[in-house]
Amino acid sequence: MLVVWIVAGLVVLAVLGSVLFGLAGSLGRLGGELAALEREVEPVRTQIQQTATSAAAVRGRTSSSG
């Protein structure tokens, strides 16, 4: 009976190890995807910041002249 418990424990450890290995790989891929998304979004974010800055400048000119 002791052998059965030892084998069951080893099977559980093997399953948990494979789940953790898969999870670590998934987290690594997710980090890569987030980095790629950040690279893709950066030009749009820069353009939005420039547009907001120019809009604030126009708003400032409009309110000071009126």
C-alpha cells in the first residue's frame, strides 16, 4: 500500500510540474505579446499627445483673445 501512495505522490508532482512549466511558458509569451502591443501603440499614443498639446495651445489662444 505504501508503494501506491509513493507512486500517487510522484504522479501528482509530475502533473503539478507540467502545469507550472506550461504556466511559466504562457507568462513568458504574454510578456512578449504585451511588449509587441506597446511597440504598436506607441506611435498612436505619441500622436494623441501631440494633438492634445496643440488643442490646448489653440484653446489657450482662443480664451486669451476672447
